[in-house]
Amino acid sequence: MGFGRRNQEEVVTEETKIWVCKADNCNCWIRDNFKSSPNPTCPICHGEMEETTRVLEVINNPSNHF
């Protein structure tokens, strides 16, 4: 029997634009729709970030300003 089994929802993924820290010793990244400025700096090491893409779970940000 399947007691304790739950129906699992399918995880929806898509290619997502992100910003990645350029510093070699930092692995921080931010989703584009969660950035705080048009050209963000790393929140961890305050270094430069570059734009790239990854396949990630879809997360909507209703307070997106940029």
C-alpha cells in the first residue's frame, strides 16, 4: 500500500537570466528578476558581476523594479 505517499508536483524549469560574481573565490549569483540595480554588485564580496543564464526552477518576483 502507499500510505504516506504524496502526489509530488512537477517542478517547472526554464532558462533564466542570472548575474554571477566574477571573483574567483566567490560563487555568489542572483536571478535577474531579483537584482537591486540595473548592473548589480556582488552582495557577498562587493565585486563585479556578469550576466549569464542557467536552467532553474521558475520563481516569480511581484516586486520586480528593473
